[in-house]
Amino acid sequence: MNGPLPWQACALLSAAFAALTANLGKVGVQGTNPDFATFVRTVVILCVLAAIVTGSGQWQAPGSVSGRTYLFLVLSGLATGASWICYFRALRIGDAARVAPVDKLSMVLVAVFGATFLGERLSGLNWFGVVLVGAGVILLGLRA
């Protein structure tokens, strides 16, 4: 365990905050351009994280981080930014209750990419769950 909470608790909290993100973001993006809304959200996140890192004394010397780590963090940041921009654009025009589940198709893609590129192994039962998530995304994305 890397912190006071096990990964399962952190993942559940992440899901709860993601649900709040969808609902609060849907309301917030209605009054502005979705790209500007993403910018505001990013500034808030930057400020909160700076306060957390400062308050907990977790700053690191830039030279203590490898170039490979920086490369992958930058690439991850670019992917995150692209995801947020697309997400807020989707929220601007779509229902939060349908946009968020389609966004969670990322769970299926993480499993596929993890197995393909990172050599992660999932059991047959795990893959069945991945298929069910994919099917759920399709059902939730349909307009009935």
C-alpha cells in the first residue's frame, strides 16, 4: 500500500469523483465554451495539486526524475488533455448519463492495451467482465 488507503478504496473514490465530474461539468459547461471550461478545470487541478505536493513535502528535484519518466508523463499529460477536451465537448452536446458511460469505454481499452503492450494478464473471468463493460457501454449509449 502506497498511502493510507488501499488501491480499491482509491479506485472507488476515483469513480465517485468521476461521477461528480460528469454531473457538475455538464452544468458548468452549459454557460461557456467547452475548451475554456477544460482550461478552468485544469487550472483548479493544478492549484490543488500544487497545494497537496507543497503541504505534504513531496516536491522532487527535477534532476531526480529520469528522461524516460518525463517522456511518459508528458505523453500521459497530452492524452489526458485530449481526453478532457473531448469529454467536455461531448458533455456540452450530449446527456451526462450517456456521455460518461461511453467515456468509460476506456476501461475496455485499458484492458486491451495493458494485455497487448504491458504484458498484463487477465483471467477468462476478467475478460468476461471486460466484454460485459463493453456491452453495458453500448446499451447505455443507445437512445431508447
